[in-house]
Amino acid sequence: MGAAALLAAGDAARAQPPAIQSASPQAVRPGETIDVTLRGANLAAPGGLWTSFPAEGVLSPDVANNGQNAAEVTYRITVPAEAAVGVHGLRVVTQAGVSALRLFVVDDLPSVAAKTDNKLRDAAQELALPVAVDGYVDGLSYHYFKFRAEAGQRIAFDVLARRIGS
């Protein structure tokens, strides 16, 4: 193999498209602006954020060296109040290509981040209903939550984990 072929092979290896492995938080409310951190690979020098829902996504100016880390990038996403609630998608665009679709939720419930120290019943995280909890649970692990309810009150739980690729 000649030197030119080796150079071309090296360029092809460096030109891998971006990949998103996780998003945090994983949801936004219509009418809100939030910073969403995307983790994965080849995320440096992003050219933009594509969403399947109406939104403006720009690199967050509050993160030092944002856009320079291949493993992580943070976008400030602004969603108009009339955005449809549901499971949507987002992608990162770089000079090397476009990431695969990462599922993301536009939700009308207020959201709280799941704490990491609520793995015992005595350390349950207190919630004020209605609420969406945004977080991850390791396989075969527990996270405890508590909330107030009245006798006879009906409460619905909707777990999106697998539906959003978590």
C-alpha cells in the first residue's frame, strides 16, 4: 500500500460521523429554553442541531470550550409554546456527517432530575405531583421516590425508557 493510500485511509478513519449515546436532560417543556448535554463520539466542531420538533438549538455559551470535546457538546434549545407534546428526535451535524436519530421528549409536565442518592427506601426522593422524573437507572438497580396522595386519588405512571432508547 502506497503512502497516498495510507493517508486516505487515515482521513477516512478520522471522518467518522457524530454519534449521540445520551442526552441530559431528556425532555423539554413547550415554551422553555434549556441546556441539553449530548454525550457520545465525534461531537467536536458541531455545525448545528437538527430537531424533528420546532426549536432553535445553538451551542450553549455558558459551557467552557463547548464544541471542542469530541465526547460531549451542550446545546441551548428553545422550544416555542405551540410545540407538539410527544416523542421527537434530534441529530448533531458536523463536517463529518449527521448523527443517527436520538429520541427526545417534548413534555407538558414540569421535570425534575433524578437524584443519585435515592437507592435506599429511607433516602427516597420527594416529588410534588404532577411531575416527570428525568434520569437513568442502572440495570438491576433501584431508585426510590415518594409523594403525597389523597385516599382514592388516581395517579398514572408512564415510563418512557425503552420508547426513547434509554
